[in-house]
Amino acid sequence: MRTWWAAAVCAAMTATAKAVCEPRGDANRAQAVRLEDLPSALESNGTVLGNLVVDGRNNQGSYEELEGIVYVSGNLELSHVYGQDVLTNLGELKGVGGALKLVELTSVQDLSGISNLESIGYSLTLDKMHSLITLVGMDALQEIGCDLTISNTAGIRNLTGLEPILALNGSLELREIAGLRSLKGLENVATVETDVRMMRLYALPTLTGLGGLQSVNGSFHLVENSALFSTEGLGSLEEIDGDLILDRNYSLRSLAGFANLRRIGGSLIITENSALNELSGLDALRIIGGDLIVERNWSLWNVDALFNLQSIGGRIRFSENGEVQDVPPELSAMSHA
């Protein structure tokens, strides 16, 4: 039987999904509830109406005021809290109607303090969580209504703890996570409604952990992942509605993970992947809706995998690619630009 707060989050998620993840309701309208006002603002059923913003630079103390919160109807933002795990005061939290944003909570090593959290109506953002070493602790989390963003958080090695997430109605962004070595934890995500962006993940060798991903309804960006040598792990991905961008992944040698990719609705852009010598792995690709741009891949000598293409909707451009300097004749006639 669905509880009152779960029904509220479900309604909020439905609205945001229809609006391409634009924040709705209390997350947009409400004034922020201050920590010192919580005793009077917290309703008897554990609800905080509106946005709750806790900035440790403006608040000192034990943060015991957070105890007893079950549902925040707007956004919940906790930032710049030093010297204590502020999440331990949120053990009763079950739902956030808007966004949950955790920034620079320097003593938080895991997310067990919010172990009862089941639903986030809009987005989850973890940024500059310098002591965080694992996402384990959010075992009850089943729904993120829009975006999942993890950035500038060097200590986590994998994404274990996110297994209950089946789909994202917004984007998946992983950026500047220096220690991330595996995407394990995302195995059950089948669909991302907007973009997948993986940028500057300096220790990530493959995409193992994304084996359940079937479609990306936006663009897929792999940019400046210096340890990435293979896209292995994307075996179920069949369609990308936007662009596929592979840029400055200097160790990338294999595109095997794209073996089942059949359609790219936007452009295919492969640039400055200096170790890439062939495009095997793109053999199943039949349609590129936008441009095909392959440039400055200095080791590239074989692009035969692209000869199975049936249609290219935009321009074709090849340059500075090892032995493949010009547009192959097998491709030149396919462009509709």
C-alpha cells in the first residue's frame, strides 16, 4: 500500500518527466526553510513544505533539528558541513519531492545516514564529497525522477548502491571522479531519457556496469577519460537519439561495447583518440541522422566497420587520421547533406 509521501513523489515525478525534467511545484515556488525555523516548520507527520537549505557556513551546531523529517516537498540541499556526518540526523527521511543536493559534506564517508530514502522527485547531485568512499547506504532508493550527477568526488571506486535504479527520466553525468574504476551499480538502468555524459574519469578502464542500458534518448558523451581503453560493457545499447561523441580518450583502442548499436539520431563524432586504430565495434550501425566526423585519430588505419551504414543525414568529414586522411569512397555517396 502506497504511503502518502510516496504518492506525492510519484505525482511530482510524472509532472517533471512530462516537462522534460523541469522542476515543478514547491521546488520552484517556495522560499527556503532555514534550519533555525525547522522546529516550527516541521509538520506533525514529518513534512517540510518547501525547500530546505542547510549551509554549514551559516549554521553551527549538531543539526539535531533535522531529526524527524520524513518528507521534504521541495528541494533538500545540504552543503559545507565540516567535522560531522550531518546525514545521520536524516534517518527517517523517505522522500524528497524536488532535488537532493549534497555538496562538500567533508565527514560523510557513506550514505547510510539516508538509508530509508525511497524516492527523489527531481535530481540527485553529489558534488565535492571529498570523504565519500562508497554510495552504499541508499539501498531503499527506487526512483530518481530526473538527473543523476556525481562530480568532483575522488574517493568512490564504483557505483555500488545504485542497483535499484531502473531508469533515469533525465541525464546521467559522471564528471571528474578521479578514483572511479568501475560503473558497477548501474547494471539495471535500461533507459536514460536525455544525455549520458562521462567526462574526465581518469581511472575508468571500461564501461562494464552499463550492460543493461538499451537506449539513450539524448546524446552520449565520452570525453577525456584517459584510462578508458575499451567501451566494453555496453552490449545492450541499440539506439542513441542524439549524438555519440568520443573525444580525447587517449587510451581508447576498442569500440566493442557498441556492437549492437544500430542507430544514432544525431552525429557521430570521433576525435583525438590517439590509440584508436580501427572502428570495429560499429559494424551493426546502419543510420546516422546527422554528421559523421572522424578527425585527429592519429593511429586510425581501418574504418571498414562504417561500410555497413545505409544512411548519413549530414556532412562527412575525415582528416588527420593516420592512414585514413580522406572520406572513403564507400561512404561519400551516403551523405544527404
